[in-house]
Amino acid sequence: MSVVPVVSSSAVASAESAEVPEPAESGRPARPTVAVVGAGAAGALVAVQLCEAAARRRAALDLVLVDPAPEAGRGVAYATAVPEHRLNVPVGGMSCYPDDPGHFRRWLCRHGESTVTAADFASRYRYGSYLADTLGRAVIAAHGTVSVRRLRTRATGCADAAGGRLELRLADGGTVTADSVVLATGPAAGRAAWAPAELVASERFVSRPWAPGALDAVGDTDDVLLVGTGLTAVDLALVLDRPGRTVHAVSRSGLLPQPHAVAPLPAVPPPPGLAGLPFHRLRRELTRHFAATRRVHGDWRPALDGLRPEIVRLWQGLTDDERAEFLGRDATPWNVHRHRMAPSTAETVARARASRRLRVHAGRVAAAAPGQDGGLVVSLADGRELRVGWVVDCTGPGLRADAGGDPLWSGLLADGLAVPGPLGIGVSTDQGRLLDADGHPGRPLFTLGAPRRGELWETTAIPEIRAQAKEVAEAVLAPLTGAPRPVRRRPTDQFGLPLSTHAAAAASFRSGLGRVITVRAKAAEAFARATELDPGFALGHAALALLGHECGADVDVARELADAQRSVRERGDERERSFVDVVTRRITEHEAPGGGAGRGARAGDGDTALFDHLARYPGDAFALGIAVPTIAFSGVADLDGSRALGLVERTAPAYEGHWFHTSLLSFVRQEQGRIEEAGELARAALAEEPASGHAVHALAHVHYESGEHGAGRDWLDGWIGNQGRGAVHRAHFSWHVALHELALDDSAAVRRRWFAQLAPGQVNGVRALVDSGSLLWRARMSRNWTGRVPVDGVLDAVARELVERPSTAFTALHSAVALTAAGDLPALRRLSTHAAGADPVQREVIVPLCGALEAVLEEEWATAVRELRGLLPSLRRVGGSAAQREVIEETLLYALVEAGHSDTARDLLEQRLDRRASPLDRRRLAGLSA
């Protein structure tokens, strides 16, 4: 028996001795022993969790890893040194820890890949190094508590031993007696049942392509047939591709895996109520969901990614007949779309196909015979013949646990220590503990990963295996070491902040937060899913309350806020309590008198609490997004450019150049007038995350303030039709395009844009008031809309309470503009009365604005000019962007012309043209000169 270190690194020196501990007087060893069979990815992940959990509990443990591979952590998948072999899951999904999704990315950054992002695809060899290093570090950290041995041999059998223990038989003749055994054997080898007997007998048939030296005999110009068109075939096609050789690939479907998106969109949660549906209805609902996602987002992938957390629950809700129907009808298209290629891999494959070096066929191998040149003539069922030098089995692993003739699994099944899983796929378990022939989890015998495929279906990828590894480690240690210590790793958000919930709810929360920071739709659905999975998750409730209050999400704000307050008292850390307090104050300070539980909060309390929160927790991206008034939230009142910059700069160290923070900084820079710098920052953020709505918004302002109206219109219009299809506030981006068209003095384009993208029905609620209403007024002021503007429809699309009793000065400004466009003087006066009793900004800015606009409606132009000019310096206090507040300057310009103050109007237009080009302003200036 060969005893070797767990990793070939300096960690070896710190590993415990390989000596087997002496038995205690009771006949049991002084330290419990756990044997893990298999030291590939699954075995390494279990070993990491066992080392860390045992060390936390101060529980002495002997851990034995049984695997003939030269290095732990690689297995078959991650042993390949071919640089083109990439992971088919992005870096952000490959952490060893289910509650720390950024762990692998940070490891890559520390090991020479400082620019890697969560969306990149690392090489498989690098991932094997990461697994080995993480295991080595876990061994070092557990030194003195956990003894680790590697036995470089195979386990060939498992039987009961005295005292309820288990005995592993090894291929070298040795044995290991253990208190618990974890079978981390990975997928079973296939049996090539598809292959004709004459092909199986041929020396030109490669049945196990990943075996060492399996392809060494293939000549440089030998054509090769790959049977199977999945990821294994793709990997081998990359290895075999070269000039002078044709690689054929054949499968029944002839379908290659789909590629990952170059710029992936956030996952879209599935519709509720899928679990328990009959299979025909489940298929129909999912088909509709995928179609709807493609219509909205331009891509089906977000729907599939959002479905992933639900797959196990849906699979377990099917009958065996329904599962069999899925396998016969849907498994192939599922695998093609679910198990995707990295974008760089897809590009290489596409080049090989375009040059005809890779040819993909739909068909079935029917026969094979020796060829005249020493190769093979392979006949397909439809009569086609392929003349090749070699045939390689790429059909993947078998579904049965003993499909490859593994004596360990064959013996367990024959002895009744294991039983097949549903439809004979894998084995049956109770949460990973093997069921015996009587249906009982009677022995401390566990498994994870591929052997559980029959009962879970989705179980062969790292995100599932790492979660199972943690569960198995806890189950293994519980009877051996007593109750676990209360200290445990909590799940985190994507910025590393802990979340007081479990991993599944945390994943949904991260999805929602990802949608918030990219300004994309379905954030509320993701947060609702998090609270459905964990009703006591305070941050999920707080996020929903905030989205309902500030973004118009269909949420019972009062109930969600109450649930957040209750939950955070019962289970929440200091940061979470602080965040819930911020949300509470922001909601209650805007309630009208008599408005309920939060009545009495002082104006500005929410802003103060938010600043205090960010001073203590600068890495809270949700809070930072609330504070900086870009597009998603209203921001902090009276947050001028210098204060906004100070806030963004103070939080910069917590983000280390993350695209989200760069997007916010870009927006602040353009507000400061540092247009060129803002453009550079926005483009840098978009290069890393093309869906970043904040960066897109900043760049839209850059184009406008730079006078690049044609380029800005075309770029933003293209983004709206592609990446922007899933954006929230999409109407605001359309408003920006219309603003360019207005500056270009293109009346027809403005009208088309308004009716196609900004008219009521397309836009409702506060967005209609802010974007649609203001655009109509600007078009009228600039003579780009003749006749009565259709603003009445805009006001009908907005709740009257919002129009006449707005909670923020920013909304109040746009209400005043819309009411002026509608000529509704009584409503404008009611708005003024409300503003007089509201917060200081409304009292000091909105009240005089209403008075100025009354003068406009009554055509008292001298009064209107005087009051509007006096207001301009204080407009920044209402929030929003300079481009939005410019509607008041447009009104002043109109009033100046109507009042006959041509010289002053000319001066104002010349100042604007000095700042940026505008065909509209040039036309107006020419009209004044005439």
C-alpha cells in the first residue's frame, strides 16, 4: 500500500503522520476514522469540509483519502493540461464553498490573474490546482486536530466490520477500517453499449479517451470519429484539431452544446407554483417562461439559470413514468442547453466547423469494418459511411452506479448495502446516506455527486457537489464528535457581506441584488423567492419594502417592512439591523400625516441613517445604490456633486475597482462636468459588465453633455434593443434617446419615439410622469410638438395621489411640469399647497416653482421669467440629473422669448452652445437673430 501526502506542496510537512492510531482498550480507536473513496473534485470538497468542521469543533479525527491519482483534487476532469480546456461554469460559480461564491475568483487574483472576473472561464487545470491548494490549506489549518493520509490505490469492496464500522478492501491487498465511509467516486464509466461488437474488438477503438496515453497512437493525419457530441466530444475535438485531419462527431441528435453568453445576463426566477404540476403542464409552463424571457431579455439563458435552484425539487415531484418520459424526449435538448461551452471554446469549435476540420453528423453507428488503409469504415444507420483512422467513445458516463464494472459499486449492490436509484440511475440515499436493500440508512456509508443523479438529476456540477459535501461532512461528524459548535460560515452576498439565512435563500437574494445593481427587471421576484425560502430573512423583506416604496414594485410595503423589523430582531447582525433601520426611516419619513405606524419620523432622518450606515459598512452595495441618485433609487436629498463624489470616493476601497462602483463614479463625474473622465469610467465598467444600467445611464449623459447626439442616439438605441431589453426604467433610456432626437431638432423622430416607447400603456406610474410628461413639455417649449400635447393620458396613467401629493421634491418637480403641460391650474395650486407642508426642499423649491408655472399658464411672462431665473441655482436640491432639471431652463427660455427678452434668451442659448453642440439651439438662436 502506497501512503502519500495529501498534496504535493509545503502543506505536506504539516500533515499528521501516516501511522494508524493505536486501538483504545475498548477495542475502538482513540480517534474516529473517516475514509473518503475518491480524491477528485467531490472527494477534495468533502475532505475540505471535514477538516474545517472537525477543526472548528476541536474534534480529533483521522481522515483517509483512497485514490490512485498522483494528485488530490484533479480527478479526470481537472487533470487535463490542455490550456484550451476551459471550465463550462464561470469563475463565480466554482467556489469550493457554497456560502462564499467569490472564493475561487480571489484565489485566481492571488495567483497571477488579477483581472479575472466572476464571468470569466478559467482553465480546468487551474481549477484542479485551486482544489489541491484549498485542500492543502484546510489540512494545515486542521493540523493537530485532523490527521490526513492518502492511500494511492483503489477501493475494491466494502463490508461490515465489528462495532458498526466498515471495512474497505483495497486493490493492493490492504484494508482500511473506518467509522464512516464517503464514496466520492464521480461518474461511472460507460460500457459503450452502442458500439457494434466488431468495433469494440478493434485496436482502433478508444473506449476511455481520458485514460493516460489513450490517444498517443493517433497519427497526426489520421481522421477520427467521435461518437457523442457533448462536452467530452468538444474537449477532444480541441485536442485533435489540426490541419490535415478531419474530426467527425456523430450523435443521434447531431447537436453540440450551446455556448455561454459572452456577456451573461442575471438569472430570471421561474414562475411560482411549478412544483407538483403534472409533467405535461410543467413542460408547457416552462416553455412559456423561456419564450417570455427571450422576448424580454433577448436570450433564453437567464430563464434556464434561474430555474437551476428549482431543478431538484421539480425532478423529485415527477413520477417514474414522467421521469422516463423526460429522459426519452427532453434529456438531449436539456443537456445541450444546460451544459454549455465557454465562449472561447465555442468560438474555436465554430472556426473548426467553418474550415470543415470538424464535421458534425446526426445519426447512429450501425457497423464498423477494417478499411484498406488500416483504418475503419464506420457505417451509420442511414447508410452513410465514414472512413476514419480511429473511433473514440465520447458518449459519457453510464447512468447505473456499476455501469463501468466498478467492483466497489457492484459489490455494494450485490450485497444489498446499496440499491439502485429511480429508474435504476445511481443509488438511493437518505440525504446522501446510502439506503440498504431494506430501504434503511443502516450504515455510516455516504455518497455525493453523480451517484445521486437518479434522485436529484442536477448533481454533477460543482455548485451542487460543494453543497452536498458540506451536508455530508456535517452528517458524518455529528455521531462521531457530538453536537457542532455554533460558529459556522454564513453565506454572503456577492460583495462578501454575511447574510443571516441559509444558502438557498442567499442565492436568491444575490440574484435580486445583482438585478438591482445592474438595473434589471425581476429583482422583486428574486427577493420574494428568498423570503419564500426563508420567511425569517430580514434583508429579503427590507429589499422588497424598499422596491415597493421607491420603485413601484407590486409589494405590500407595510407588511414587508413589518416582517423585516420583526425578523431582524429575531435573527440579524448589526449591519442587517442598521440596513433595516435605514429602510424604515426612508419609508416612514415620507408618509403623509395620519399615514400609519411610522408617522412622526423627521425629514432627513433616512438620509442621515443612510450616511451613518455607509460610514460603517461601505461595502454594502445595496445601500450605496440607494444613496447615489443615478436611476434605480431617488438617492439622498440635496446630495450635490461634491457630496456625492465624497460618498463614492470614501467607499471605493471596499470595492477594489468593481464595475458597480465604477459605474456610480462615472455618473458622479459627469454630474461634476468631468465629461471625458466620466466616459472613460463608464466604458471601463461596461467592458466588464455590459448590462450595467448605471454605466449605460452615465454614458448616455456623457453623449448628451458632449453634444454627440447622433452617436449617442445610435449607440443607446442599439443597447435598448439588445442588452437593455431586460432593463427596468427602460423608458428612461428611451427618454435619453428622445432627448438626443430633440437636440437634433428631429420633430418626426421625437413623435415616433414617444408613441412607440413613452406613451401611456408603454410607460405607467412615476416613470410616465418623470419621462413621458417632461418630454412632451420640452417638445412643446422647443416647437417640436405642434398642437395640444397628449399629456392628459400621462396623468391618467399616474395615481392622483402621486401627482398632487408626491413624497419627494424630484417627483414634485415633474408633477408641476406635467400639470402645466395639461393646463391644470387648480391641480397645480393643490400641489403647491401640499409642498408648503412637506419637507424643506419642497417648501423652498417646489412652492416657488409652482408659482412660476402658474405665471406661465396665466401668460404673465415677466413674473414667470423673474421667478424661474431665481429658482435655477437651487434646482440641484431636488435631485435627479442636470439633464432632467434642464426642463426648467427650457421653460425659462420659452418665457424669455414670450416676454420679448430676446437679448437674454440669446445669451442663454449661446452659453448652452458653448457647452455642447445642438442643432435645436442653433435653430432657435438663428430665429432670435432674424
